[in-house]
Amino acid sequence: MNRSPMIKVAVIGTGGIAGWHAADLAKIPGCSVVAACDVNKERAEDFAKRYNIPRVYGSVEELIKAGDFDAGTVATTDPSHSPVSLALLRAGKHVLCEKPLAMNYPEAAEMAAEAKKAGKINMVHFSKRNAPVIQRAHEMVKSGELGRIMHVDGSYLQCWLTSDAWGWWQTTPAWLWRLSKAHGSAGALGDLGVHMIDYTAYVVGDISSVHCRLKTFDKQVPDNRIGEYVFDANDTAVMTVEFANGALGMMDTSRWATGVANAETLAVYGDKAAIKFDLAQSHFTLQYCRVIDRKLRPWTTIDCGETPSIFDRFITSIKTGKNDQPDFAHGAAVQKVLDACLESDATDKTIRL
């Protein structure tokens, strides 16, 4: 019996999020995590021991030179996503990159173009796509079950600036860097809003225009900084959007949502039916309401079953040669919306995409 060759994967960047990469990939039949790479080689060595990874490298150049791997997952800091992904693609490797794809749209567009040129599988780790409710909501809107989409309400809220629900931010570098532009942070917009933009556009359709307001609040510490971390990244984003299908929507994200540890919500209202979900409550069920003969029916619960993780779909894409979504082109489209939000806030104008 012929067996498919083992897909050998290297994890680049061995910080917190990388643990998910290594653990989830190790569960997939026909996939083996063969290398860990980080500019902090000592951290990479500790990571490799924790996840039973045989080889360790201190740079992407060293990793590529050694070879003997098929794909790389990029779990580095945000500013490194582009150079690391481009290096892997140019070396003929498949790439799964963390979100956001890049620091700006020109960078993201270059990555999408290079991925197309290389002919390699390329995907963005928009992890919320793992939720079956998002996949089901996408199918319901696409099928026309909701009718014309008229109004959309989306949010992604957290409270870690007001509580120690995830550890007290003032004493934890893992949170401090997220408040500082110099450390690669794009603020709540780039950290949380990027997910909200992705899953909302995936369910509803492309965003055609945006008007955004960003705000960075005083953290009430001396000079608004702690050590090397200057707190200048945005904490809250509020935007009004129009979709290509004509629907209007409100979307917001904040780290100041007291009482909300982590909540991603979406409500989509059509002229025939509506759906809504809150991932903090369930990844597997959504609420559904429809109109029959102009009569409003009660809200009901739909079980959305299960869906393969993005890691499963990445490995399957490599095996089949068919690139699943979200690919780099989609990641670039999301980045274009993020850039438009920044431009809108700076000019107080609606930006058309």
C-alpha cells in the first residue's frame, strides 16, 4: 500500500502562540514538527524540549540552509511576519502565518504576490475560523437563507486593562508590548479588530468602505510608560462600515470592556432571517430567527457540528495541492481594511476600498 509522505513542519517563533501551533500540528496524522526556530535560541531549545521537537535553529537563514522541511508556521512578532514568510516562500516552502499578515497593505500585497509566484500553499492563522458557528454562518448567508443582508453588528471585547483576569498587565511583558507601537503593536485594532474584520467579512462579504475612530487612553502611570514600553498603541476602535452587498454595520473592539474576559460576537440581519452568536458562550451553536408570511418566529438554537482546524486544513492543502482559505490574498484584503481604519481616524473621513 502506498502511503502519503510525511509533511515536515518547522515552527518559527517560539513565544506563547507557538505552543498552539506545535501541539495542534502534532495531532495531525501524516504531519511531523521537525524544527523550532527563534532568534532567542535558548527559548527555542526550551520550546523544543517541551514539544519533543528534534532540531533547533537560531535564525530563519540557518533553518532554510539546513533544509529538510516542507512548510513553516510563522509565529514571530508582527513586524517579522513579512520578512520571515517571504524568505520561506522564496525557499520553496509552504507557509501558515499568524495574523495580522503584515504591518501594512503594501507589505501584505507583496506577500500575496510572492505566494502566488511561488505556487506554494499559503494561509493566515485567523484562529476564529476554527469555530463551527462561523463556518455555518458563512454558509447560511452565502446560500441566501437570510435574504438580503441589511444590518450587521460585530464586536470583539476584552477587559485585561481593567482587571487581572489574564494576569496584571503592569507586571507582565507579554501584555505590555501590546500597548507599545515601538514593540510592534498595532493596538486593539491590529490584535483584536483583525479577527473581527476577518470573521465578519467571511460571513457577510467584502467591506467596501469604513469610517473609524481610534482612541488611546491614559494608563495613569508616570509618563504613560513602564520601562521601555511607551503606551501609545490604540486601546479602542469603533467603526461604521458598508459591505459590498449594500449592508451597513457597526463594529467595535476594546481592551477596556470591564467584566468581559474575551467575547467575540456577530449579529447579521437579513430581510428573511437573522443569525447571531457569541463565541464566549459557544463555538458550536448559533441563534436563528426567521420571518414566515410576515410573522416573526421565535429565536431557535442551531447546532453547527464540528469543523477541521486551520492547522488540519493547512496540512490537507499541502497534501492535495488545493489552497484552502484564508490565504495570503485574503490576509492582504483584511490588512487593507486595517490601513483604511488608520487613515479614516487620521482624516476623520470615510475611506472607500
